[in-house]
Amino acid sequence: MTERLILHPFTGAEARQVADVVRDGQEHWAADYPQIGEQVGARMFAQACEAGLDPRPFGGYEIRLAETGQAVGGIGFHGGPDENGAVEIGYGLSPSARGKGYAAEAVRRMIELAREQGVKTFTGNADLDNPASHRVMAAAGMELVRQDEKLVYFELPLS
């Protein structure tokens, strides 16, 4: 939890609902949630759970507004730490929740969680033409380390 957000760890069943956009019983979802990115991340988590793997705490989380409980986005790790102790993050917000600092706030909480789990390096990337996401990672304390023809890469050493 942060000052304004609840990062709710998905269960496999919740992730499947987001992946398949099953709105029945999901009155707490914002009207424009989930977006494609949240569906993809939730599907990856649901499939891992369905295969008998539980990646938590390195799984997916639903971003909810603390004040109302409304789900407005998703955030999660792309798996546990690699052989170098690095994790990669992915996130997305519904259009109605963008521009309010929620993404950077959620990323900062995930950095704390990674640090608590002994992760050595926190990483993320965004499309070259997505400057809003570049600003999110920079606002969360991550540094631009490289870019290629498609992506911009950020990281933050934690140890």
C-alpha cells in the first residue's frame, strides 16, 4: 500500500478475470480497466498459477485507489530475479487514471518490495515513443541506461 494506492496481489482466479475481461462481479473496476497491457500481464500470471507455479511476490498486482477501492491499472514483475539478481517490471494505467502520478507511486512501492526480497537490480523498459512511461520510471528514481531502435531501458541498483 502507498499513500494513495493499494497494490492488490492477484490470485490466479482474479488474474484470469482481468485477462479475459470478465466484468461480472467486478463493480470495483474503472470503466476503462483493464487495458490490453493489463490483460497480457494478468494472462501471464494466470497461466503460471494454472501450471501450478505461484510466482508471488514476483507476480502481478492490481492497482486500486485507496480512497475508493477502484481498480485503475496493473503492475507486476516479469518473473523472479534472474541469475544476476535483477527483476523487470511492467505496468499500465487506464486512461482515466493517467497524469496523476499513480504509476510512479506504484513503481516506487514495487522497488521497495523488490528491495525487501533481496533483489539487486530493478529494471524496466518502454517503447521509444512512450515518453510518459519514460517519465514514470525517472520519477520513480530509475536511470536511463540505454536505448535501441524500439525501446528505452531503465534500471536502478538496489544493493
